[in-house]
Amino acid sequence: MNELVGTCGVCGKDLYCTDGFFQGYIIDEKNICYTCFEQNKKESDE
């Protein structure tokens, strides 16, 4: 079951909770999708 829980604070993509698991990250009280998190991680590593 998918339940909409908010949007990504970076790109605005809808974020869902699937079977009790949040499909993203919460960083500094902001929801972030996996794609934006990985992109930010790569930029931080450089």
C-alpha cells in the first residue's frame, strides 16, 4: 500500500510511504527523494 506523505524539498516529487517504509530521506527536517539525495551526495564528495 502506498500513502502519500509529502513532497521532496528539492525537486517537488511526491514521496510515499510503502508498506510502512518511507521512500526517501528526512534531512534537517526536510523530505528528500532518493535521486536528489544521491545527486547531493555526489556533489559533496567532489
